[in-house]
Amino acid sequence: MFINAIAIILILIITIIIIQRRITDKKKKEENDNSNEVQVDDKTYTLDMMIKFVKRRLDEITKVNLYDLGLSEEELKRRKDKKYELKKALKGCTYGDVNDKKYVKELIYDILSREYGVDETNVSRAIPFDIPSLLTAQDKFDVLIYMYQKDYGYNALGEIITKYHLNELKYTAGESKPSYVITPEEISAIYDKENFQLTFEDKLMIVVQRIYQMYKGYSAIDEIRDQNIDGVSGGVSGLPESFLSQVAQTDSNVLNQVMDHKVPRSCDSIWIMFHGVSIRLAFLSFGNESELKRVCQNIYKYNNPGQLSDSNGFKVNEMKDGSRVVVLRPSMSESWAFFVRKFDVQRATLEQLYGGNDELIELLGYLVKGARIISITGEQGSGKTTLLMAMIENIYETMNIRVQEMAFELHLRKIYPTRNILSLRETETVSGQAGLDVQKKTDGSVNIIGEVATDEVASWMIQAAQVASKFTLFTHHAKTFPDLVSALRNSMLRTGVFANEKVAEEQVVQVLDFDIHLVKDFRGKRYIERVTECIPVQEVNDYNFDQRKEKTLEGKFEKFADNATRYFTKETNKELYKYQNIIEYQDGRYVLTNKISDRNLQEMIINMDDADSANFRKFVEEKWGEKLNERGEVIK
């Protein structure tokens, strides 16, 4: 009896569970059916409503329990693969992956056209394509960039800027000095001049892009970031939100101007770097501070670099396409800000950078083939990294390349996939010094240091140049050659590698062979100002006052005093190096000025193969009138 009672109770419990589960599944199905039914009203086809619907549908697709749908094994596998692919794309598109972005946009397009009922008649409720007077400057720019991308792809923005001379200095309303800016009026004039005839597909794709950038993308800079430009930044001008709260209590007039959009806020700040010129996009805005904050919090997340917090107020990382991204936040900076620096590896050859300047191209190639230690100096945005990538083409295939960077920027294996190249970077747990120590054990021939920007990195460079490789290439921000030597010397002293100033400077000039200095002028033109050779001064033992030959004590003291005077003169006014410009930029062309020193000529020829050695000796004879033998010695 007892066992039968237990069995009956168990059966009742199982029956109740089954009934409850069926009721729950039925409710879920009804809820899903109702959620997919679009209740049409005046606001149905606005961007906000579409974004809400797209978010809900994508959330349903990624979270649905496929095992409850009673699918066949083949259909279950197909749906699982599709679900996994969507999850991967939704994650990857936030890292700057253009393929994942394309996949997500195509899915949004299908959702809107097939499920939401967007058609030719209602698509203009989201963006008023049919009434140009109602279009904002951002709407018109979205149309322009979309239509130009059909013909020019990722060069669309550059084509618009070049065609309409938007990268020229101009005066704007209320400004007493010219600046690089693209105004809403210019965008409107270009839009009217182009007079595009948009199809339904064009309109819906533009709406899809707007939805995507507000949902998963980078807001107003989403399409701009993908373009072939030098970089894009935001939050670097205008009044920060923290400042507005202070102004509200003291100056209501400024606050009113901000509210009327007469004074830009930090969230209205979008700048691009195009061909070395920093241009403000006055027609674009993030809309509000929270949108700028969202972009800053998402744009650096590739490969999980750690959390951006108030205690750790900045992050330096790369994006999936190789772009370098720097993000800063309050209270370290006065507002949320980001900087995306792009490196177009397809342009990185000396011929493409300096085509027509054969002497310069030949000289730079011979310096690399001759295994010279070379610094590339110049201000930010002058093209140091691009030139470094271009020069690497001249490194012999037989040489293994090792790269040390703060953040991966060079991406040399994209350009030279068959070469022996390995790049390392400093992490939170592995120091740059440890990385350099490891590099010494990786059969490297050439050591490349992306940027010598700190004292520690400077000491790595000197170490690498002395013992870790055949030769070294690096970049630095020095303005003159003496400044470069002084900066490296001071870094060695501050890190404690050397305690004596003269000894530290002597070590620097012993390893530094050539400096290539780049300049970016006021109009953004970038060029090599000079190529400078460092010539260490050899110590000469000229203490030739021999007191032992003197017969008198007075004579001995006199000779000793002469030697002491010579010694202290050398120590207090010791010339450790000289420098000379080998080539200079004069009146728009490159001019060879001084011959490379005999020491460097000999060492360069020794490090070249037979063909390059012969060509280089011919180059020296043609340019400087000296005939060299196979050892680099002058033939009398």
C-alpha cells in the first residue's frame, strides 16, 4: 500500500510538471508571435522604434532555446551554426571587423524588409529622403558616403574631400583665423550638386547603417573609421560636460549658447587626420555625452586589454584591422576622448612615398642594406611609422626581423607574409625589458623598436643596438640631431644604466649611425627634411709632455702641469661626436650635400651582397666622385 501511494504521488507530480511546461511553452509562443507582430502607428517607422525592434529580434535569435523547437537533427545543426555565427558577428563588429559588420547589417536589412514591413512608402519616415529641406547635415553626409562607396569603396571619403577641396584652410563664421574644418553648409552644397537619385534599396541601406551605428557601431564615426584616412578622434574640442555644470551656476549666457548649439560641446567634437592635416567635422556630432562615452568604452575592447576605470584612466590598444586606438576618460582627462590612428600598409613603399626622388630612394635603400642603425625622427603625424614600414622592404630576405612595440602598429607580416618576422609588445604582466631579453634568444638579425617614447624604451634601443642584433631601426620625437643624442643620453642616466653623463653620451653616439628627420608643415605636407650622419670623435692620446726627460724638478712640474691641463681641458670640453647632413630638402627637391664618412662606407659595403655593393660603389662614384674597391677603400 505504501509503495502504491508513493507511485501515485510521483505520477501526479510528473503529470502536473508536463501540463505546466506545455502551458508555459504556449505562452512563450504567443508572446513571440505577438512580439513579431508590428503594431503600426505614426511612430512605427521612426529610427528609435526600428532600433528597439531590431534589438529585440536579434536578442530573441541569439537566446532562443533550439532544443524546445522540436527540430530535426539536420535543421538543429543548421540553426545552431547560424546562431553561433550571429553571436560571433555581433561581438566582432564592435572590434572594427568590417566583415562582421557587413553580416550584421545584412541581417538587419532582412529583418526590416521582411518582418517590420519597411517599404518604398514608409522608409522616408525614418530619414526624410524625399524632402531635402528636412534632411540634416548628417543625413546628407550619410547619403554622400554611401553613394561614393559604390564607386570608390573605402576611398570614398578621401575622394569627396579631394574633389571638393575640403582640406583647404578656410574662415568660418565668428573665427578670426583660418582653420581646417568641413561645415554643414559645405555638405549641403555638395549634396545639392550631386543630386543623387536613390532607389528603395539605397534608402533602406542608409537607414540600416544609421541603425547599426547607434546599436552596435561607433555612432557618427562608424563609416568614417573604416575609410582609408590617417585617423579619427573625438572628444578633443568643445566644452566638456563637467565644465557646463560649473558654468550653469555662474554664466547663464554661455549655457544658453551651448543649448542653442552656438558653442560646441565635447560630444560635438569629431576630427579626422587626412594626408597629415587635422580637419574638424563641424557637421557631425555624437548628439550627447553618453553616446561619446559609449563609443569610448567600446572602441578599445579588442583582445580584452583590461578595464578602463577612473583609477586607470587610459588604454592603448589596437583594433582588429590593425588601427591603433588610445582612449582617455575623466578624471585623468577633462572629458571622454579617443584617438584612432590608421596605418595603410598598402602604401608603404619608398617609391609610392617619394616617387620621382631617385637619389633619396636609393640612399635610404643603401642605408638599410648596409645594416646601419637608423633613427626616424619627427613630430606626431609626420609619417615616421609609414616610412619605417617602407624602409623594411630593403632588408635582405635572409635576415630575421624582431619587432618591439607598445601597441601593434607595423603589422609587417601582412605586408611580408613569407618572411621570418615576430612582433612583441609590453603587457600588464610582461615588461618591455623582458620582451627584449626574450628577443635575444629568437635568432633575430634586425631589431625594430616602434617608438622610443620613454626612458625605458630608450635603454632597450641602446641594448638592442649594442648586442641583440645586426642593426636596429627605431622612431623618436626629437627635433634636431643634438636633441636626439641628448634625449637618449638623459634616458640612459635616468634609468640608471649609466651614472656618468659623458660615458652615457659616448655609448649613444657609438651605436647611432644615421638619423632621418621628417617634417609636417602647416599645410600638412610631409617630407624628409634631412638625412644626418653621426660621426663619433676618436679619442687621441696626445699627452706628449714627458716630464722624465726634464733634468730639473721645476721642469718636471711644468711638464706635468701641461699634461694635467690637457687632461682637464678634454674632460670639461669633450667633443664626443660630429654630425653632417648627407641629403637635405631644399626648394622643393632633395639635394646631396656631404659624402658619407669612410668608416660607414666601408661597413655598408661589407654588409651588402655583391650586386648591391657594386651598385652602391657606382652611386658613390657618381655622386661624390670617389672610386671604392670591394672593401670600401678609396682607390687612389
